[in-house]
Amino acid sequence: MGFKKDVDRLQKWASGAAHKVESAPLPVPANEKPLDPAFEKGCAGKEAYPSKKAADAAQLYREQQGVPGQGMVAYNCKFCRQWHLGHAKAR
């Protein structure tokens, strides 16, 4: 390689352009199943907490801030295995 090509190559490397790795998009299965309606209602779009204690703390904070939705309780989600806040089921 000539000096000019070496300089160009080093400038390209220094700019980070040579470090970028292009990745192909992941394939989507053709027979992908639609989402479970229970998942849509019970998990999707809800705030997830790593523990019951964290969910209870979030509910306490909501109550202190006067956020509507009093009486919500923490429950363990069967889809994501984390904790959400929801209304208690009537017994």
C-alpha cells in the first residue's frame, strides 16, 4: 500500500468507521403466533417491578403523590415473572 492509502486507512480507523459492525436483522418466523389476549391485558404496557417489595413501594409512592387508582395491589405476572400493580380481584 502507498503512503496515502495508509493515511486514509488510519483516519478511517481513528474515526471509528472501521469499528462499526453491520448486523443483519433477525429473521421473523413465518408461523409466529398472535399474542395471547391475557398477555395484552395483564402484562403489555404495564410497569414491571423486580420484586413485591419494589411494587409495594411504588404503590405507596403513588398514594403519597395522590395518583388515582387507590387500592391497587402487587401481583406476580405469569408472563414476565415480574411484579405489576393491578386492582384486587373481587372474591
